[in-house]
Amino acid sequence: MGNTDTKLHFRKAVIQLTTKTQPVEATDDAFWDQFWADSSTTVQDVFALVPAAEIRAVREESPSNLATLCYKAVERLVQGADSGCPSERQRQIVLNCTRLLTRILPYIFEDADWRGFFWSTVPGAGRAGRLNEDGEDNEARPLAESLLLAIADLLFCPDFTAQSHKKNGPDTAEDIRSIDSCEYIWEAGVGFAHSPPLNYTHDINRSELLKLLLTCLSEAMYLPPCSDSRNLNPWVAFFCSTENRHALPLFTSLLNVVCAYDPVGYGIPYNHLLFSDYREQLVEQALQILIVTLEHEAGSAASAALQALDTTTPPSDGDQQEPVGPDNLFVNYLSRIHREEDLSFILKGLSRLMNNPLVQTYLPHSNKKIQFHQELLILFWKFCDFNKKFLFFVLKSSDVLDMLVPILFSLNEARADQSRVGLMHIGVFILLLLSGERNFGVRLNKPYTLRVPMDIPVFTGTHADLLIVIFHKIMTSGHQRLQPLFDCLLTIIVNISPYLKSLSMVAANKLLHLLEAFSTPWFLLSSPQNHHLVFFLLEVFNNIIQYQFDGNFNLVYAIIRKRNVFHQLANLPSDTASIQRALQKKKPGISRSISTETVSTEASRCAVPAEPGTLKASLEASPGIDKITEKTQVSVDGTMVAVPHSDSPQTSADNSPAAGAAAGAGASDTESNSERDLEISRTESEAARSRLSSVSSSAASWSASTDWVSSWKVKLPLQTIMRLLQVLVPQVEKICIDKGLTDESEILKFLQHGTLVGLLPVPHPILIRKYQANAGTAMWFRTYMWGVIYLRNVDPPIWYDTDIRLFEIQRV
């Protein structure tokens, strides 16, 4: 009954607030205390008892009362932080204020007139956070700053959110102002060796405070998409600045809680059904706070400082000072992590959590499955992007494969689900980033022996084979919205191809099947950029033939078997009549995807599409491959040299630092570099423009012409492949006739011991397209990240039915 009475009491207070037409004085504590002092409502109760319509009504009709309610709630949090919450009553007041502010803040943010309210100054709150010793008010502090500092203090409050170090009774409460919060870090790991005993109450209280902190940081959701990277979130900027004395221990606590979490625990079957796991909720909140706070101004002093931190060469000037690093302390700390044991702890933690959905047991559903893999991918991305030492550590050993397999598993599983397009993009972006490093291609040669449940053909081979087979699956049986990713998928294969020692027959056939599908005349002529896919695939074949011929007899055999595809490409007719005939054969409804008729039926089960009615957040258009990659050439000693871009009218009009990095590297071996670069910049800027427009409008305004076909057909890099066919086809045919062979194993044995030394053209330089961050990708990531956070926070539904501007919520 008691709980019902407190709910009733709380509801009466809310009704009083909404019906009062006159402002209530801030000094009327009897009225305001009804909201937090006399009740013990859960966060779910607060969301049920404070309806959205009533918050909006107070905002419009009694704005001073809403302002006073926010001010008084923040004041109570500040008082709680000052006192250290020694009593149970004070802790309850802090939690009630936390829940109430979590409920109200989104309705403050959705109204442009109110958005500056929390950044206005409040009389009585000094810049030091409190009144000074003489009771005088120094420079007033905005309400937002007081709130953020109070949350930070409360997150390291002994006996409330942290383990107390005092052995004495409650009368000797630790002074919250004097404690060193670095001694109260929540979990062992980076920079902290002591693991405090697990305390579920502390975990629940931390989660509630982090939920409020996340709500504070979510103002970004209520602003329209903006590609100006200097437009930083003021809440994040202040919270991660030197004003927050807990920045280091809090960053360390959040990171360690995430990376130390083991959802399986002691491995007792069905343990997640028997016990509540409060740590999981804390891990989820910590992860979301981390990915939101790790933002910095691209192309700014912060970015320059990050690059300076990553450099391994000592400064030439002895007086040169060490760079201070980004202003955002979370980014600063992350970029400075360098000890092997810390990097290992982070990588092991992330890979353990990423592999959780793949764990197989004999008892169905006996293992706990985590749901926050999208947030984990964003955090892994930010680590690789901000800390180059971490990226090199990941690629230094085969541990990178522990991240690769779950990423490929997620890509394969999500390929038919339109609500998971964002997951597909970030998985591909991570692999693009990794593929720019030589070590990634080398690591992929490790045999793949796991048996993860995926609807792909059974094969014996390497992790490279797994990657190619799954990429083929995405391109042949994914949904239409994945088409912009085709360039990215093939760029990854191009980047790794010079290092692949031995492709399996299954993977070789998949690559040839893609070429066969992408080189059909109706497909090549139906869009201005479809031919780029053929250039990418030819570059893959050239790289393998020139640099890894010895072990790739399966691919050579597949090329010989499908030699007619290459001959048809070389003889592609470009006269107007032939173009018209080819386009008449075009299958209806197919733009840039492969005809479903060509999809092999080897799947044991199909990837499941989204349930009708599933919610999804809209995404910004991801930039074209030319915008997110920069071409580098691998020199003889293995170092990478950036390939300069030619100054053509197209490139000067293109603001991207990496403009022109995509399809043209498949130019003829005999062609000069300047001609090739000019062609690249032309075709790529054209492709980028075409990609931004819709398929229908581009199809209506563009049609293939003889000149257009001729312009790229002469640059098809077929010379190496034609030479291989010229040498090997007669030899293979002769063996078959002489020995009467019908079994391909003998042919493979011959190819395995064959050589083309001295017979092929001079090897072309290896070109790698490295990921290059820009404003477009930064905007895409921000939209995707907040969309994930919106959809994952449904209990309580913090932002549901508020006027979100950053993205749209749609039903599949």
C-alpha cells in the first residue's frame, strides 16, 4: 500500500504543477519537496506519472514553474553532491531528482526557445560551483555546468556509487570534496589494479545517474544534421573539459567496466534466467556514454594534436614541447593509452563481447546474449581512429581475427534486414579502415577453422575466403539499400588482394561470379558508375596474379574456365545500336544489384528480413568511396607513399582531400600516370554526383553513349590477364588432350607447379586505398550513433514521441 500512496502523492504534485496558473516561488520548499522528498518512485513510475502532454503544457503556459522545477532539482543534486549523501533519505532525494530530470530534459531540448535555458546563469551558484568562503557570489555558473559537475561528483560518492574506504561508523562520512576519485575507480583494468567487490546497489545508482548524463548529452538529437564539424555539443565539451575534476577516473571507470564485463560469468547454463544482471545495464549505459563523449573537432587543433601524439619519430627541435592533445579529455586519455597490457585488456574485452552472440552450446538459449554489439562496433571504430598504437596492436597478431569473425557474422546476418542498414555500414567501414594496413591482409591468410552458424557454403580455407564468400553473399542476396556499399566491399578486397597467398576454389568462383554478373552489357550500360565495379575486380585479379601467383592455382583455374567473360569485356561493342540492344535486355527493377536469377542456391537458410513495423532511425547518405579513401602506393621497402592528385577542374571543385581515389586504379598497365589520374578524378567526381542523386532521376537524365563507353573501355586493365590466358590456355588444353583428362585435380596440380616468371608484363605498383575521415563520415557516424541510442533506450523510453531533428524514426 505504501508504494501506491507515494505514487498517488507524486501524481497529485504533478497535477498541482500543471493546474497552477500563478508562478510558485522557489522558496516554497513545501511545494517543491513533494516531487522528491516524500516519495520513492521508480524511473518507470516517473515516466508514467508525468505525461508528455502535461510537461509541454507547463512549458507553454507556466514557463516560470518549469524553470523553477528544473532549478530546484539541480539544486538538490548539488546539495547531495556536496554532502556526500550520508543518509538514506538524501540518496532517495538524489535518485528522485535524477529520474525527474531524465523525464523533463528532452522536452526542454525540443523547444528552440528553451534550449539555452540550462546555459543561463542562476543567482547563488559561483563559478567554483559553490559560494565562496565570505558568502559572496563569484561569477555565476550556468545551470548545465552545475548539473554536470554534480553528476560527476555523485558518480564517486562513497556508499552510494562507490565502495567506501572507511571502516568506521556512519558518523565519520568521507568528505566528498577532499577524496581522490582515482582511488574509487569502479573496476580494475586500464590504470587501476584493484577490483572492488561487486555491489548491485552501487551499479543501479550509477546506471540511473549515467542515464541522466546521457539525457543531458542528447541535445544533439534535437538539432538538424550539420556537416560543420566545429559545431560541437556544449554538454560534451564542458563535461570532458578540465572543469570536471573526475574526468580521468570516470573515463577509466567507464572503459574498465565495459572491457572487464563477462556476460557468461561462471558458465552456469541459464544463469541469466535465474539472476538479474545489474552489471549488464551499467555496461550498456557506460558504453553509450563513452561513444557519445568521444568526439573531437575534425581538422582542428585537436585533430593535429592527435596526429602529433601518434607520431613515433622524436621531434627534431630539442625545445619543442610535447603536444597537449585535444581539449576533450576523454579523447585525450584514449589517444594516450599505450601500455601493452592495457591495449591487450581493451582488445580482449571488446572481442569477448563481440563474440558473445557466436557462442554455441548444446543447451538452447542457455547462454546470455548481449544486445549492444552496435555500440561496441562504434567504440572499436573510435579506438582505431583516435589511437594509432591500438590499431597497430590489433593488427600485430592474429587477435584481429577475433574481431573480424563477429563483424562478418553480423554483416551476413543483417544483410536482408532493412532496419540494420546502419550496422552493415559501420561493419564495412571498420573493415575498410583495417584493410588500409598491410598487416590485415597478411593476417587473413590464417586458416579458418571455427564453425560459426552462418548460411554460407562449407569450405576449407582461410579467413580471406570467409570474407570474400560473405561479401559475395551481401552483393548477391542483400537488399537494395546496400548497393552504395558495393564500392566499399570491393575496395576492401582490392586492398587485401596483394597479400592473399592461396584462395580456395569456393572464394575464387565467387569472385569470378561477381565479375560475370557485373560485366553483363545491360548492367554496365545502365548506370554511369557500374563499370567501376569491373575495374575493382580486374585490379583484384591483377594483384593476385602479379604478386601471389604461386599459391593461387584455384583462382588461375577459375579465370581459365571463365575466360570468355574477359574476352567479351575486351570486345564490348560501343556502337549506338549495340548499346540500345543491350539495354533492352535489362531486367526490370534492377539498378545496381545482381539479377536474382544468378544467385546460387547454396544457402541452408536465408538471412531474415525485419519484422513488419520494426522501428529504424534514418541515416545520412554515406559519402562515396572517393570521398572516404586516399590512394597510397606501396614502395619497394614496404612503406606507403601518398599518390598525388592531378589538378583538373573536377578535383579543384571537389573539396574532399581524397577526391578521386576510387575506380581508376584499374587503368591499363601501359597508360601513363597523369592520364590515369585525370581519368580517375573525372569518373569519381561523376560517380559521387551520381550517387547523391536518386536512381530514378539519374536514370532519367543520363544515358550511355558511344563516347562514354569508349572512354573507359580502352582503360580496362586486361593486359596481365590476357597474357596469362595466352600462355596457359594452350598448355592446359594440350594436357587434357594428351592425357584424356576429365578430372580437374590433375589440371590444378599442373597449375600449382607452373610459373609465369618473365612472361607477364612488369608488375604494377600496389595501390592501397586508405580510409580518410571527413565531415561527411563524421556526420554519418553522429546520426547513426544517436539513432542506435534512441532505439536501444526503451525502458524507460527517454526520447520517445519528442521532436527529434537529427534523424527520422521510420517503420520498416
